[in-house]
Amino acid sequence: MLSIAVIGAGITGVTTAYELSLKGFSVTVYDRHRFAAMETSFANGGQLSASNAEVWTHPSTIAKGLRWLLRDDAPLSLSLRPSWHKYSWLAEFLGNMGSYRSNTTQTARLAVAARQRMRDIAEAEKIQFDRDDNGILHFYTTEKQMDHARRVSELLAQGGVERLELDAVGIRRLEPRLKGQFVGGFHTPGDATGDIHLFTTGLADASKRRGVAFIHEADILSCESSSGKISITYRDADGAKRSAQHSGVVVCAGIGSRQIARQLGDRINIYPVKGYSITVNLLDDLSRDAAPKLSLLDDAAKVVTSRLGSGRFRVAGTAEFSGANRDIRACRIEPLIKWVNRHFPDVSTRQSVPWAGLRPMTPSMMPRVGPGRRENVFYNTGHGHLGWTLSAATAELVASSVSENWKQHGRGFPTAAAWA
């Protein structure tokens, strides 16, 4: 049986391993943590949101970023500390602005496919993850914001996303608990929410039942492709150096994908963009009744929410460019708490659990899915803030690519040139 290594046990790695197992491969997953889903797949905003497929390579993003540059509590924060990686990434980001429309539509198309595949997997494996299928409500406070949202809706519609425009009365009708003055919004009934950590760990258990091996607390030291084989060297939990060989590898290592890709002869320009969340534990009846039932997206504040069961309210947002820094900064958490207090004043935030994760973003905002330059090397990484939304589709794509090309070539895999 053909042996495939998957590096990374976050949402993309676990879904990739699962899909490969369905194709009949022998799969081994390597991850540096003791459990699956312990980094960016731990406590994100919870939205499975095709409606949030708009890429950020738009002039308005640059304008907002410049206005927010010196504010610690701004939705977008850019550390001015010199970094070649950061500034070269930003230069490439600017260079991708011409692809804004096509990339938004393509992302929407992937997201629509992913949400159906996610439903199928959850049903087949009986995974419970506080899923809610009531859609997502975007709301806006100015007509200028609404005009931009209408243009985005046209692009999303080309990707198969249905969004229903609402006036202020319609917003109140859908989510009467939301406080504030709004001019309108959009509801995407096909979107959903859920706990990414519960889903990923549940799918990891299902994958183990299918024979997938997980090697945890494995610090990858090197990954090399030579003579039709993949050689992986790692340090285990006891500090011992170990090695293994596989027929192929799929790199799903989040922000670590850039370094591993370099060892495999590829350049994948992933930058760690930090996002924050709070999980508000709804400890009393008043808070449980006052918290929104519907998932929300406040585009101006760059805040998303999800209701996880009856007792938890997840609020997430912000984008921070400060390198591979996992610190949870109080000045980034405070705006999330204030947002809850402003829009849901009867929700008690006295027990709010803060979290931060590093999103692996490419300058184009598009994930890298497919083969590398060398034989036997594939990637499924760089999903940015949409890893939860896109993972089921990209995992299916990369697993099918590995399978189809193995059948066609019999020995080894094609390089990226064969896909041109």
C-alpha cells in the first residue's frame, strides 16, 4: 500500500489525511503537539462562511490599514519592526490587487463545495461539533459600506453564494438581540457555524478508526525528496532523533509550511497573520437569552461571532502582522469585549477566555493546493482566515490529485510542471 505522510494535524492536515484514507492510502500524520488542532484550529471564529470569501487585496484594505497604523486596538495592526519577510510579503500582496475579483469568485466557489463536503463528512462519521445551519448575517452602519457589500455580493454570486439583502427592519427581525443603528445587511442562509476544535479532533478519531497513524510531539527537523522517496527526520517527545520514509508527502503545516517547502525545493510565501478570539461562557439565564442565536459579521469592526451550543459565545477578529508571535495582547482582546458590551449589553463578559492563533496567509489570499516541483511532493496550505471554511474542499482536491496521478503514472507522482 502506498504510504503518504501528512505534516500537520490542524483542520487541513486532518481532513487531508481522512480523504487520503478514503482513497486507500496508508497515511501517517506528523504534528509537533500532543493532540490534534492545538494551534490555529483551536478557537477561531467558528464560521463556515462562503459569504466571507472576499479576498483582502482591495484598495480599501490598504486605506484602512494606513488609517489604523498607529492604533494598538485597530482591527488591522502592523508592527513597524523591520522584517524582510513581512515587507516582501506586503509587496507581493499589493501586486495581487489586480486579481481581487477573480480570486474572490474562485474562493467563493471553493467555499460552497467545502460546506457541502463538511456536512457529508460530519454525517458519515457522526461528528458532533455544535453545528448551526441558520446562516450568517452581515450588518453595516453606512450606505458606503452597503454599496461595497452589494458589489461583493455580485462576485460571490458568480461563485454560487446566495446572499439576501436586508434593510434595518430585516436585520432586527432576524436577530432582535443585536443593539445598534444599521442601514442594512446581508443574510447568507447556506452558511453555518461550528466548533473547529471539536470537529477536527472528532475527524482525527474517525481517521484513526480508518487506520491513519498519528505521530504527535514530533518536531520536524528535515523533510527531503530523493530517489522517489520522502525522508522525514524528527525529534520525538523524549528528545530522540527518529527518521521515516514514505512514498509521498502532503504539507499542511500552517505557518511552518514555508520552511518545509524550502527544504523540498519550493517557495511558498506564507506569513503568520495573528487573529484573536474570546469565548464568553454564558453562565446565567440572562446572558444565554441575550446572546445572539444567529452568527454575525461586523465588516467595519472586522468581528465575527458564533454561538457554540447554549453555553458559549465565540467572538473573533483582528489581523496582526507581527511575525511568529503567539503572545495574547490585552490591547487586542479588549476591543472584542467592548464589542460584546456595546452590541449585547445584557451578556456578562466576566468569564471570557482569550486566545490567539497564527493564520497562514499567502500574498494572493489563495491557498496553495497541489504538487510541488519535486516528485512525490504535494501541498494543502496557506488558507489564511478561511482554513475552517475551505479545508473540506481543498483536502478532497489534493487527495484526488494524488490518487489520480498515481493511477496514471504508476510509479511516483508528477511534478508541478506536469500540471502546467
